[in-house]
Amino acid sequence: MKKRKKVLLPVIMITLLGLFSVSFHAIWEVRYSYDDFEKPGYCNQCHDLFYQQWDQSMMSDAYNHEWDEIEYFKLAVAHTENDPDIPAAVHEGCNGCHTPMAFLAGDMPPPDPKTNPRANESVSCDVCHNIKGFEGDIPFNHNYILEPGGPKFSARKGEVTSPNHEIDTTAFYRTAEFCGVCHNEKSPHDVWVKSTHLELQEGPYYAEGVVCHDCHMPDAPGKTAKMGARYDDAKMHLFNGAHDPGKIRGTVEIGMTPDRQDYVPGEPMVLTVTLYNQKTGHKFPTGSVEDRIVWLHVEAVDEKGNVYHLPVDKKGFEGEEYTIASEELAYQDLGVPLGIENFEGLRREMVPVGDRIFRMPYFDPQGRMTMMQWNAASLGVDYRIGPRETKVETYTFEIPYEVTPGELILKAVMNYRLLVKSVGEYLDVPEEEYTAMMVNEQETTVTIYP
């Protein structure tokens, strides 16, 4: 067993002002160093398949991923420097999940990813396989209990051995709470800004025994190590999720029903679109929903190719204005970390005006919509699509007099962006970070008579 090195570690102190109200203060104490953790390349010698899967996943890029790098250095760190009301522990705490080794070593802010520091190992093999539990009743804000240098923890039932290290089988590794230590997060304002684990826990799949691993680490025949036994249920280390077009594709099923099959110009058509989330155990979108944007675009195309955009019918619920695309500006608080006084903001969505948006807006202490989760003081209406939930949208379309008679094609496309386009463009984020991914599409036809 390795001898623990003594270095400084910032610890997040949690003060119970209310239920899990969080007060952030950095306090330094003796803990671990980078040398207490094996490098992923070392693990690759035996666990080559898992290493390759991890290396091509977001787990290996959680710190040096380009948008995360920009968000961290250009916004989070700069925000704590420019705003005395934002404690430094806010940007320090980001590393507890994005590069746990740097966090545990007190290396904060970690070095520039371009210098290839060990912080770039992000959520590495040795980090996860040294977590033995979590503190408190709810996993959140990296409240994991992690002890490097001892046995590697595994979910494999039965007797498992390794010629290189000890193995300790623990039921904790088979629980969704293992993932919740990072996939639940509260802001300094006591607001749940990430709640993927809690959404699963509140949904129908959790009650049926489904956990995160069942979808994001599926079972497959294979060896867990080169020299090991072959299993029918080896857990693939894919971790595919929000950044994977294949995972996003088909999340929501789309159905379309016009109120009639034929019309003449000037008549109203009411198109009903049903949206069923048949794929995720949590809400869609989830995770960093201050960044994510999902929207439904509906249009009609006549026989000459003329395209007519159909805006969604309003339902009238509180906060609905944030669920329908407009030309409104938002994100004015970006001006603080960017050092811009009276920053007017950026386009809130940059999708066709009138399209339905499936989101939960975050608001800063001044009540303005924000995409900086650490600055979220309140949440708006939650109009995301829950697991096994069906949402129904209607579109009232008066058939134009100039429409070409014949077949009228009605199309519905659901799109998804990891980051709001206006923010990505303004901050020079690589375009692939805000390029739209198609979730699903559907079409039907009606007949237009002269």
C-alpha cells in the first residue's frame, strides 16, 4: 500500500441553514497528492478494453474538454475574482468532480490543460475504483469517501482476484448513489442545479431496480482484464450520454395527428403532436440544463416546396414564455466574469421563433436568466420531459390561400444542443459544442383542394 503524501486540500464546509443549504468556505487540511493515484496508462496494461472505452469517453475529458475549460477559466474562476460575493470555493469545488485528483491534491486552479498536467486525467480509473461510499444522506457535491492506496473496489459478485492489487467487492458500486455524488449538485444559493440521480430516484425505473449503469455501462460478454475470466455481464466502460449522438437519437418518440385529412385554403388545421420519452430514466434534457437546449420545430411543405413554419399554440402556464423561442436577450450576468459593465446579454435561444423548448431556466440573484450554474439563485418552470412522460403540443395553422393544391407534408423535428448557440459563438467555443443533434423526426400528409 502506498504511503499517503501530505498536501493541502480545500474542504467544502456544509452549514445546514435549511435542508442542505450550502455555505462554501475553503479550509485547508492534510490529505493526498497526485502520486497517491495510479495513472490510467498503468491500468491499461491489464484492463485494455475498459481503458480504451474510458479514454474515448467524456470521463477522460471532464477537465480538458474545450467547453468545460472555457467555462471554468473564463467564467467560474474569473467570476470569483471579479465578484466579492462569490466565494473562491465555488470554482475550487468544480474540480471535485471534473478532476478529483487535482481537487484532492489542492492543486487549484489546476494548471492550463494545454500544459498536459495530471489534472487532465479527469475522472480516472483510480479515482472511481477508490471510492467506498459517501457522506450524509444524499449523494451530491462530490461528497464521496475516497481512499487511494488500498484495495480497488468492484461491483463483481463472488470471488475475484488480481495479481496486481487487492479487490474489495462492495454493493455500493451497484447503486445509482455511486453516480449521484457528482450527478447531483447544489449551488451556493441552495438550488439543485444538477439532479440527474434525484430525477432517476423519483421516476418509475428506479422503483423497478434500474440504475445508471444499466444504460450508461451496459452488460456485455467479455473479460474485465486480459488474464481474467470471461463473463457474460462485463460492465462496458462507455459512459455514453449527453455528448453521444447515438445515445440522444430516439430518446423521444414523435406522433402527429391532424384534425382532418383534407382542407381548402383559408381553413384552420389543428395539428396535435405527442412526445413520449421512452428511453431515459431521468428527465430529458438532464445534467447541465442551464446549457442544454431541446426544441421542437414543426413546418408544412407544399408540392412546390414552399415552406410554412408552424409556431406552437400557447398553453398559458406560469413561466411558459421561457419555453417558447423568442428574440429575447438573457445571460446578462456573463458581464461580471468577462469584465463588461452593463452587458446587454445574448440571444436566449437562437432557434426559430415560436418553437417549443423543453428546458428548466436558471435565474441569478437579480432574477435574470443565467447559464452559470454557480450563480443560480432560483429555478423557473420545469418543462423537460420526464421518464415515460408524454407531452402534447398543438399547432393551429390557417391554410394559406397561396398554398399549392395537392399533398401538404407536415414535418416535426426535435433537435438538441449541448450549449446555447449564442453563448458558444460569443465565447469562441468550438462549433461542434453547439451544433444541433437530431433527437427524432416524424411526418405525415394531408390533402389541399383548390
